Amino acid sequence: MKLWKRLMAAATALTLTFGLSGCSAFDSITNGKRIIRIAHAQSEEHPEHIGMLEFKKIIEDRLGDKYEVEIFPNELLGSAQKAIELTQTGAIDFVIAGTANVETFAKAYEIFSMPYLFTSQDAYHEVMNDVDYMQQLYNSTDESGFRVLTWFDAGTRSFYSTKPIRTPEDLKGQKIRVQQSPASVNMVKAFGAAASPMSFGEVYTAIQQGVINGAENNELALTNNKHGEVAKYYSYNQHQMVPDVLIGNTKFLESLSDEEYAIFMEAAQKATEVEMNEWVKAVEKAKDIAINEQGVEFIEVDIQAFKDKVVGVQKEMLENNPDIVDMYEHIQKVNKKYEGKE
């Protein structure tokens, strides 16, 4: 089954990359309808996929005489970075990716890789749901060929491994997969571990074969991506709250009429609402499966001990990247509103 998926992914990617050379995805018409292609890395059961089904429903209900939406899950069109490149060129229209993948195009997105940026989920949600405030950031990549439409809750990231992690010292000597972000690499190094950036789709096999000891992600990675089969210890150190974002090809978005654009934005916001509701249920289900079926041990830790290790990483990021300072200060103001409430 895995071999079949890889062959299908390769065939689809080749079709998109070469089959559309000499023309753009804008010429992709079936039965008189423009095909909208959307890529993401998650399974069909993941909240993000469910959110995009709502996106598809709204677009086809409201604009079905003109557009048909196709969703490609499970990295069928390649890794997030590859799918972003396909979106830039117009070979596909939308992709869901982590903000770490967007850092190379807009330095301001590095803010989300800062460890312990948000002090609570309430603060995180308030910042991300402030559409007017976030719009300036979302539009900052227009010159790179894409624009962010909305965000998706990807929960809180913590470490999981083949070895228990109860204190920061337990990370010393371990090889941990991180997102392809300099800040995430420096964070893991600050804990004394070796950072191993790699595609999310490679993590299961890398842990299974002992290439790495573990990774850092939310609880759904244990079940939806089956990492709990090979990594039996999940430690709640909660070092990052990193959103995923829905990215659209700029030329396509600007080709829409004002009315169509408003419908696409409405569909994106509705997708976020659905995804957030599904996220809460999915985390509860994932923990139950991880504990009772996979035998994963969830470990509560002294979070402050982990925070203390990365103060230098936060300071260095602020000194080296002036593009994140304003948003950092804004987030700190929001954080203060929730002090002592969680």
C-alpha cells in the first residue's frame, strides 16, 4: 500500500509539474469547470482535511457552475515545501503548510517557531483569530507568488521519543526530528539534543529504523501518522504553538471577482471554524488510542525547567530578526490578559 501511494504521488506530481508546462493551472478545465487543486500532508481523518471538505462544500455550493474542488491529502503532491513551490507556480492552487515552511519567504513568520511564545491556548487563539491584525502578515508573501487565507489550529507541540523525557537533561544525546526552521533547530540544540530536520512523511520510518529517537509534534501525530507505534513516550513540555496556514496562489486569487474572492475568504474562515471544533475532539480521541491501543505513556513535566533552557534562543531571535519584534510585543500584551487563568 505504501509503495502504491508513492507511485501515485510520483505520477501525480509529474503530471502537475510537466503536464502543465507551457500552460498554467488556470487552463485546467473539466466539463466547463475550473479545477481547484488543494494539497496537504494529513490523512482524510485529520481535522484539517475535514475543514477543507467544508471549504470545498461552500465553493461548490456557491460557485459550482464555475469551480470544482479536488483535495490531495497524505503528501500525495509531495512534501509541504514542494507543494508550496507548486502553488507558487500555479501548478496547484492551494496548500496547507506549517508556518515553518513559510519562513524562507517571509522572515516575520519565524515568530511562530519561537519556543514558549504563547503562554496559553486562549492567548494563542485570540491572536490568530484577529483577522484584521493577521492580514498584514498574510499579505506579505504576495511577491513570492502566494498569500495566506486563514490558519488552522495545530495544537501544542511537545516531544515524543523511544526514551522517556522527564527533564531537559533527558534530551541530551537524543536525535529529534524538527521542522525545517532555524529557530526549531536552535531550540532542540539548547535542550542538548541533536536536531534532524526532515519531511514529516519520513518520521515514522526514521524512528522505526533508529535514525532518530523521536520528534516533536501534537498528539495526533501519534495516531493519525502512527508514530505512537514506534515512539512510546510523549512528554507534555508544550514548547510551541505553531499554526498551519492555508496558502493560495496569488495570481489565481487576484483573478477572482470581488464577489468570488469574498466567497473564497468566507469558505476559508468556515474551514477554520470546523477544523478548530474537530481539533478538540481529535486530541481526546488520539490520547485514548495512544494510551489504550498503542501503549504510549504521557508524561507530565516541569514546564518551567524547559522554558529556562531556551531563554537565550528567544533573545537571539529578537536580536537577529527585527521583522518579528512588533508581533512579539503584541503577543506579550495578549499573554498578560490571560496570566493566572490557566
